[in-house]
Amino acid sequence: MLLLDLEDFTPRERVDAFHHAMTDTSVPNDIVHEEHPAGMSARIEGWRVGGLDLFDVRCSGFEVRRTARHVRSHRDRPVVSVSLQTRGLHRAEQSGRQFTLGPQDICVFHELAPRIYGWSGYGASQAVTIDMEYLGLPIDTVVRASLRLRASPVHDLLLGHLRTLFRDPDRLEMDPGAGALANATTELMRALLTSAAHDGGEQRVRDAMDSSLVARIMAYARRHLTDPDLGPECIAAAHAISKRQLYVVLARAGIRLEQWLIAERLDAACRLLTSPRHAAVPVSAVAARCGFTSPSHFTRRFRAAYGTTPTEWRRHRTHSTEK
């Protein structure tokens, strides 16, 4: 959903409109805007996926300063924000430490901690906010972890997961599994912060990693669906557990691994078959891209799931779209 587009405002109104949008979704801030030859620009979109709020921000250079005075005016249910810089370099300062973040980094801020952040020139970021009550971690843990996120082995896993959330947030927002997805994302975030804030041998780290194991397994599997060798052996090895333990953990969550992998791959194939960009891609190539080693096996599985062949399904869906 579009929350703000400064193109809808006169140049004189844009500063106030931007400030209102920023303070409407968080605590008050001091905001300084960079002079730009083309003038100030900003576009903010937002989605509600389960218990998560997702934001996509694209705008000209600015800097937000959140001081202790601002923090005292926080809302009733503060949040922790997790953001990715998708364009430009994000400059930030927290706990007296200055750092820059690029597209391979995760940035975390606790709403009740003072900080400075922003970027120069035209930039963009994507952010997920999690209610700190649901996250269940104290402020000092979040702040300490935010300064050393890459020390955690969960960093790259969460990075890939967050990128996936923004591929099609409109669809996720309406999906019946949105609540479960929000819970899994929160578990991954808790594991990252606990892992980064404490020594890996501490019991609280082990507990956090154990509680988020199913979410981490699912996120890993989704990232490697196109790998035809993806199976219980490599998934178990990637998470330092035995194959038997993998099945036990997933069974407790009501997940049958092989069936789940097939369903995820078929769902990915459906998206490719109806994508205009992939209209000329042969069905056999679609099967390979989705991790099926045999076109005939793909067709059998597809027919069993959807009652028709991939070719017929593509033809019908394409025809329906053109009408």
C-alpha cells in the first residue's frame, strides 16, 4: 500500500509531508534534508504481514536524529526495526559508534535507543518492524547485538529471508500463512540478536538457536529450492544436526520434508509458468529451474497437485489473463 509519494505535494509542502510520514510510523525525530538539484523526493510503501510491518522507502538524502528526548516520547508498544539498504550507503551512529551499511548488511535499531541514520544522494531501504514485546529481548541485548551482527552465523540466513519477504509483499499480506511467516521471521530475528550479543557457548544462545531451528531450516530450504540435490542429508549437514534429528524436529512442527519440498517447488513453477517474462521458457527448463531433475517427474507431480499438465495450466492461465 502506498503511504507517501511526494510527487503528490507541492515543493513547499514536501518537508512537512515527509516529517508527518516518518513520525506517524515511529517516535518523533529531528530530520535534516540534503539539498538536491531535482528537489526533495520520497516514496514510501507499507504492508502488514501477520504481526509484521514492512516498509519500502526510496528518497533523496536525509538524516534522522533520534535523541534521548525523543525516546522519552515513545509509543505504548515500541518496536525493533530490521532494515536492508537496497540502494546507496546507509550511515548510522549508535552507542557512540559510527558505521556504514551496504546491500550485504542488516541494520537493527531498538526504538528506545538513541541513534542517527540516513544516507546521501538518492537511496532506498526496506525495513521490517517487530513489536519488542513479541521479540522478548532487553534493550541492551538488541543494542549490543546491532553493533556486531556479522559475528552471528545467522546473519546471512536472515539477510536472504528478509530479501524474500520483499519479492511479493502484496501476495504475502493476503496469504493465509502470513501469521506463521511472521512468527518464523521473529524467531530468526531473536536467534540473530541473541547469537550476536552473547558468546556462542552461553545457554541463552543455545536456547535461542534451538527454538528457531525449524524457521532456519525452512528459510534455508526456500533459498536452495533450485538445487536438485537439496534433500535431508544436505539440510541436516547445513544445520549441524543428524538426519534423524532433522526428521524429529520437523515432525514436531507437523512438517513432512519431502512433501513440503515438492509443494514449494510446484508453487515456484506455477509462478514461472504464468510470468510474462518467462513465457518463452520451455516447461522442461521451468522444471529444472525449480529443482526437478526429470521433466516427466515434474509433469506427474504437477498433474497430481493441480489436475492438469504444466503446459495446459500455462495455456489456460495465459488465456484467462488476456481476456
